[in-house]
Amino acid sequence: MKVVLAYSGGLDTSVMIKWLKDNYDCEVIAYAADVGQEEELEGLKEKALKTGASKVYIEDLKKEFAEDFLIPMIKSGAVYEGDYLLGTSVARPLIAKRQIEIAKREKADAVAHGSTGKGNDQVRFELTYKALAPDIRIIVPWREWDLKGREEEILYAKENGIPVPVSKKKPYSSDRNLWHISYEGGILEDPWFEPKEDMYLLTKNPQKAPNKPEYVEIEFESGKPTAVNRKRMKPVQLIQALNKIGGKHGIGRTDIVENRLVGMKSRGVYEAPGGTILYKAHQALESITLDRDTMHYKELVAKRYAELVYYGQWYTPLKEALDAFVDKTQQYVTGTVRLKLHKGNCLAVGRKSKYSLFDYNLATFEKETVYNQKDAEGFINLFGLPMKIAAKRKK
């Protein structure tokens, strides 16, 4: 039997190679996706081989992640429950897709992942498996083994000589990629507990950020960000650049209690400096390039789109249909936005587009000749007619 394990080198998957081999008498192929973890990938291949993997794949997926997953999400405006920019959620369908491709190449009998039975990731991985390889066997150690929690996992690792990056001194888990870094579990499970400053990796403490604001200009073409401060960049480099700029000013921290798909509430802390800047800029550009009805309806679509991403339903007919709608709305979302970054705040202070619907002659409070203010009287009479009739009935 041959199993392809989605391997991160974290606590869970570090102990799973041995557990799978012992309990399934199988060959384990470890697969790690490089979606921007940076130093977390160092020594991963050697570690996986040392702990029993027969082969290791480390795939650089950053370009595909940025172009085929992050850019569509930026265009959609999707934000889960008003705060979460979906950094972990949006990476899982890509990771699982490549895992299936490797499983097919290796003629594997099964795929496995390290997600717990309480989390959202199990759904995201397995829905992708079902969409792309409906007949493949899925093994989920967390639903089978006798280990009751992370402390028992740490003990199991020590007993079997497996090095793990988690200790009781750092009792929370983190997930990093090009878009963000998340922190959850352990000491963060108390929603009253304020995280210590040394936990944050991408953003500077806003109180200690530069006293002088920094201005940044972002250019878009049909909803896609293409340049920062007039320098054209490909998506990966553009997001990395904004992560550095935003991180310096403490942009993009979020501390929320969210509703997991499986029914419980969960506390998560996130850093997404570049993503926060891009969302703010994209929203500002849409404010002058989308008509009112499209803009308001797109807000409804964005909420549903966010749910699809969060729930792991990336490869669904509805997601495909919503992408078509979103792409149509982005036809004229071309232009430049200027933002002011200062001590954790990201404020759009300028926006311009050759397709702008903003008409100075209509909007001005000064003397104008194109708008007859007397027309408003008849409009208000008709618009308020139902209210007037209802008021008379009350009398």
C-alpha cells in the first residue's frame, strides 16, 4: 500500500509518517507545498526521510497560488465574517489539488492529511479530494489514533525520536504562507487572553511603528494588481513587497472569534499586511468604477464567495459561476489608488481611473449647470409615496 501524506513538518504531520507506517504497513510519500512558508521549509526533506518517508516532494506553488487563487479572491472582495482574509482557507484547495496529482503519478492507493477532526481544514482537503479524485481512499489519523491532544503528540514524538517544532513553551500552532500567518490553539483558546507581542512575525507593533506616515500607490488592471509605486511586479513579488511595507507599519493584524464550519466557535489571530492593503485599495478603486447596483450586489456575492472558500468548496459549480460574475464586474476596475499607512491604519486617500464614474460636475456643491435640483422634488414625492400612504392608514 502506498500513501501520499500532505506534510508540513509541524507537530501533527511529523508524527504521522511513523504512525501511518506502523498502523497501515504502508509506504509513505511525504508531500509539502511551498506556498510561501519561507524558513519553515528548511530541512523538511531531510526530516521527512529521517522519520520514515520513502520519497519527498517539495513543490513550489507560489506562482499558482498568487495568480489562480489569491488574485481571484482579491477581485471577489471575499472576507469571512467581516474580518478574516481567508489566508489558510484559500491555500488548502491548491495544496490538495497538487497532492492528488502526485498520488496519480505515484499510483498511490490513498492520500492522508494532518487536519484534526475539529477543524475546517479536514473539510477543505477532503472536498478537493472528492472533486478531483472521487474514488481515492482518504486516511485521517486524527480520527483514528489514541493520541488525545498536542501534549500527547509531543510525548509520542519524543519517545520515537521525532523532532517537532512545538513545545510547552510555545503552546500554539501557526500556519504561514504568502498571504498571511495564523495563530491558534493552546494559550489562544482563551478569548480573553491578549497575545504577547513576541508572537507576531510579519507586523511591527503599531505603537512602535514609524511616526511618519508612508504613502503607497497600487495600480490595477481589470481588478488585478499590477504595480506598486509605479514599479510593475508579478503577483508573488507584489504581495511580498506589500507584506514588507505593511508589516513595517503594523498593518493587517486581526484577532477574532470565528464560526467554524463544524459548528464550534474558534479564536484565531492573523497577520495579513499585504492582503489588507490590497483589499483596501481594490475596494477604493471599485468605488469609482462600479455602478451602484453592481457594487451593492457584488457585496452579497463577496459574502457567499467567502463562505465557499472557508468551507472548502473551491471546486464547485457555484464557485465557477461566481468567478464568471466577478470577472465581468472587473472589466473597468482599472486605475490607481493611493493609500496612507500609519501605525496600524491603512487609509485610501486617493483613487483615479480612466473609467471612473465619478463626475465632478454632478457631485460638486458649487455652481453647476448639468443638474437641476428642482427635479429632486418629484423624485422624492414618488419615492416616498408608499410611506405617505402607510402613514395615512395609521391615522
